[in-house]
Amino acid sequence: MEPTESIARELKILSNKLNRKAEASLSPHLKCEVTEMQGRVVGFLFLNQNRDIFQKDVEAEFSITRATASKMLTAMEHGGLITRCGVAGDARLKKLVLTEKSMHHMAKIRQGMIRFEEELTCGLTQEERATLLTLLRKLERNLEDTSSCCPCTRKGETV
């Protein structure tokens, strides 16, 4: 039986709207230099300057594939937003480092992210925000490990 309301459908619609709105919120000048997702990566690197960040960390943080991360980071490197620097002890590992150019853009990116979050959550109480985050994280965990939740998805069974 089809549910009359689908959480997955609503989340997909919301995701599409979030992506369009986030992209549109970038200033025209900044939009020429940084995509919305690249801005998020710059923000992630900025907030984690106190530790070494590698491609695998970006993959995990944004739940993207290795191929997607590689393509995006290569574009960011070519665009002068990041450099990849070797680390002592393992020549294969390359830590991601922000360039002066991305640090220059960081203030605008951060300001835009704050404004976007405020617009998105306008009208929600602190309690509603906390509840929403809890529920979204629970849905994410369900997707990461469905074996513990739904009996029909255990042991490779499908619906």
C-alpha cells in the first residue's frame, strides 16, 4: 500500500529547493569562482584548520563518493581554492589546505551560510530546531544501517 505522504519524497523536494536556493544566494562575483558545494568544502576546511583534512574526510563529511570528491577537489585545486600537500610518513596522503584566494572568499561564504540558515529556520523555535535535527540524524542513521530497524531489510531481503 502506497503511503499518502512520503517522507523520502518530501526530503528530495526539500533537497532540490535547498540546493537551488543556496546556489542562488551566492553573490554573482563569488558564483563565478565557487560553486555552492565548493563553498561548503571551503567552510569545512576553514572550521577544521587545527587538524589535517584529507579527501576521505570530505567524502565522509558530505557523504559523497570518492569519484565525486576527487572531481570536485581537482576543480577546486585548478580554481586556486585549495592545494594538496604531502604529509610526512606517507607520500600517498595529500592534506587539503586553503589558499589565500579561498581565505579571501571565506568571509563572504560564511556570511552567506549564516544568512541561509537563518532564512531556512525562520519561524522555528529552538526546541523545534533541536527536534528536527534529532529526527534528521535518526533518518540518516537508518540509511547507514537498515539491518537494525526494519525486519524486511535484514539479511539482504528486499521489500
